[in-house]
Amino acid sequence: MLVLSRKQDQKVCFPGLGITVQILRIAGSSVRLGVDAPLEVQIIRDELGDDASDKQPPRAHIIRLPQNLRHEMRNELNSLSIALHLFKQELDAGYLEDAEATFDKLVEYVERISANQALSREGTLAHEIADATALLVEDEPNEREMLAGFLRMNGYQVATAADGLEAIEYLESNIKPSVALIDMRMPRCDGPTTIRRIRENPAFDAIKIFAISGSTPEDNRFNSEEEGVDAWFMKPLNPKSLVNAMAVTTRDPEPTAA
């Protein structure tokens, strides 16, 4: 058992599972928790005791979506999350016209999620790194544009590709980026195939690879460690956590003592 001490408003995150637990309020011996988890994750209170193990909870309390619909909803939430972070950074930087355009997209995403359109379809900043370059491989244009904008706001030079074939063509004819961010589900050449082709080429050995997906490596039938993936990020994505992880992963190693 992992034992942690947390204060009010602090969180515990499980990135590989897409679960976040936040301490909302502490009053005497009682702690109010908020649990943010994928829709298919079942949560049962311990005080239900043996009754919970003897019988299935009421069906109305369990929501299970087919994998393709979970992927659609995660994409919608991912776009909303990226837009929110980009909007804040543009406001903080005084880029009011850009912020206004991003806000319009925010409204669009919120309206789309409110209408359940997805269900109706079947840190450390980059300027601290010597080589802050990234290749973003994502087939969804709005998501690709906003995440690239967020990375640029954080000091990265970003190239983009719409699928794995474009990514490989870019790598073969341009200066290699320090990190490649690769979506797992794409047409023509998907994420797992793209990653394998990159790792088969010794010329690309120095590139760090971050996989981005609405599902786990197991769901993708993909062993991320064996395939050379440096980190796996679940959608909806937290762009700030992604940037911090990129900075840590690609930072130059400290020189060893002679």
C-alpha cells in the first residue's frame, strides 16, 4: 500500500489510468474527496462492505462505453483542455487577438460536448533546454494546431505532421527534433507503426518519443517499454504536465565529475 500525506486542494494522479484524486475539504476526522476517472472505471465506497462483493452495484451507477466512443469523448475533452491552457497563456502574454480566437474555439468545444456530439457518433519550461524542438504527429487539425501553439508559447520550435507517413518523411529530410509527440490512432500509418519505424532507424536513436492516446498501451496491443517509448500520456491531455515532462526528459545530462 502506498501511503501519502496530502493537504486540502492537493491531488494524487495516476497518469496511466487517467485517474486524479483531489482533497476537496478537510473537516475534523472527515475528508471530502473528488475523483476524476474515465467513465468506464467503477468506483465503490469501502463502507458498503460485503454487499459490494456479493452483488453487482445498480446498473444505473455504471457507465460503459464502447472503446471507439471512449476515444471520441477523450478527443473532445483533450481539445478542450489544450484550448483552456493555450487561452490562459495567450492572455498572460498579452496576445489578446490570439486569445480571442482561442476563446471562440473554447466556446465551440463546450457547446459540442454539452450537446454530446462525441457520444452520438459511433513545472520546467522548454527555454531551459538547449535543444527545444519537437515534432507533433496528430491527425486532428484543431487539436494539432492548438497543442503546437501551446508548445511554441513554452519555447519549443515545433514541426507538425498529419500522420505517420508525413512524420517519417519529415525526419528523413530535416534536422532531427529532440522529442516526437505521436498520437496512436491515425490514418495511413498509425502511432505504433510510426514508432516502430523510427526505432528501427539508428539515425533516430536520439529522439525521445512521447505517445499520446485515449487508451492504454494494453488497449493498443503495444508494449511501450520494448518499443522504445519514453512516456505515455492519456487523453484528455494536461498540456502543462506534458511540457514539464518534455523538459525533464530532454534536458542535457549533468556532466560527471572527472
